Amino acid sequence: MTRSRFVARSLSAAALLCGLVVAGPLSATVVERVVAVVGERAILLSDLRKRATPYLAQIHATVPTGAQRNAAISQLYKSLVERMVDEELEQRAAQQAKVVITEREVEEALGRVAAQNGISVERLLAEAYRSGMEPGQYRDELRRQLLQAKLINVRLQGRIRVTEDDLKSSYRKLVLEERERLNLKVAWVVLPIKGNAKQQRELAERVAAAARTTDFAELARRYSEDPSTKQQGGVIPATMPDQLPPELHRAVSALEAGEPSSVLTIGSAYVVIKVLERQDSQLPPYADARQELSERVYIEKMNQARRTWLDNLRRQHHVEVRL
């Protein structure tokens, strides 16, 4: 992936800030104090509150007053102060590596963000202002993200490898996530573990093998000992994965439509299940999604590597969070 494409993706978070809407003027008494220390640099509560302004506006507009809103603000401050610590560490690393962001780069990035949102730069800055962010603050946010992207490329580019296994694993994860939202029809054969457990297990194995070629409803009516589903061909009255017992939920998600499971042990019974039907997937085929997957996995690995690098920087500097 080229640096310019990575930088463009890195600006997406800044672009999202433009969607925030202020519910009304926010006022509070600020008691100045230090919320974090990085080396000899102190991060003040006023710095934190200034950075939090657009997010506070969103919280005030969407979260009810009381304990829920207080919890949301507390969580915002905690995550934001950690980000500010990371940014201070990155700034120090940038100075050491002589990495700088020019005004021209900021203005070019501003134009890209506006173009990505289909609006003019003036409209972009106006929307940012409505969210509580001055034009200068918005440019500072872009500058921080540009610096982060440039540092990542300097420090980490060339160390990130994306393999075919990585891509297939990422695609499989998307498939499993989508299956949580798809309607399905599942049947099972339930064989309680009683008497000779070995014989019951052998019977369950035979049922699982037969389920690949024999009508599953016939197997359920013949062998299942679940009275609530036996005469219905083993069909379970559930149409979504999360309506199934947890043990079945996990097994069902891994099965293709028309595929029976191996023998499962659930509670005090051996169980064989089969996904009879599943709503059609809306995901593109793996081959068609491969390029997008490659970019996605690359960014995920880059972010993981960045986190590892920042954690190492934290160990090399005095860092104290007091919030």
C-alpha cells in the first residue's frame, strides 16, 4: 500500500468529527490540574477538555442526563488522555527522527478530507466549528494524524507482511460475523448419555456419518430422544443464531448450509446437528474481496505494530496518568 493511500485512510477519524452536532452551549467550572505526565511535559485538564469538546457535544446531544451521561464522559476522558499521552510520545519520536509536517501537507490533507465528504473546505471547517472545534484546532487534529501516519511509515513500513492465510482468516471472520445476522433453519438428533456410554457414542458417530447422505429428518425421527423436536424431524424452533443455546450457537456458526456436525457433547447428551437452510450471504466472493481484504489486514497489522511500538516508548519514558 502506498503512503498516500495509508495517509488518506488515517484521516478518516478526523473526517468523522465533522458529523458532530452541538446540542447547546456547554458550561462547567474548570479546576486546573495535571491529568498526565510524559517526561517533563504535563498534560492539563484544560488541554483535555479542549480536545474533548466535539465529543462532549455529541454525548450531551445523545446521552440522557444523570449516571449514564457521567459514565460516558468519564470513559471519554480516560480514552482521550491515553491518546494524548501517545501523541506526546509520537511528537518526541518525530523530533528525534526529524520528521515534520508542513503547512502545505496540512492544507492538502484538508482538501482530501473535504473531497472525501463531497463538500468544500469552507463547509468542512464550518461543520467542524459547529461541533465546537475552531479551524485552527481542526488543522491541529489533521497535523497530528499526518504525523502519526508519516511516523508509522518511517518506523514500521517494510516490516508488515500480509500472507494468504491472513487474508483467508480475515474473510472467514467476516463470514462468521455476517452469519450472526442471517436467518437459518437447524435440526438436531439428541442421544442422552445413559446406560452404556460407549455404545451411545458409537450410535452418535453412526448418525453423524449417515447425516451426510441420509435424510436428516428421518434420522431424527428414528434416533433422537428429544420429544419436543423428534416428530418434526429434529427441527429446532429458532431462526437466529443467538436464539440457540450457546454450545449450539458456536457449532452452527461454523457449519455451511446443508452440512452436518460431528458428534457434540452438550450437557448429558450426544448431539448431531445440521444447518438445513441459511439466508444467502451478501458478502462478495473471496476472490473479489481479496484486494480490499489486503488493505484491511495491512492496516490492522500496522495498528498492532504501532501499539507495540508505543508501548515500548512508554517503557522508555516516565509516563504517569492521573485521571
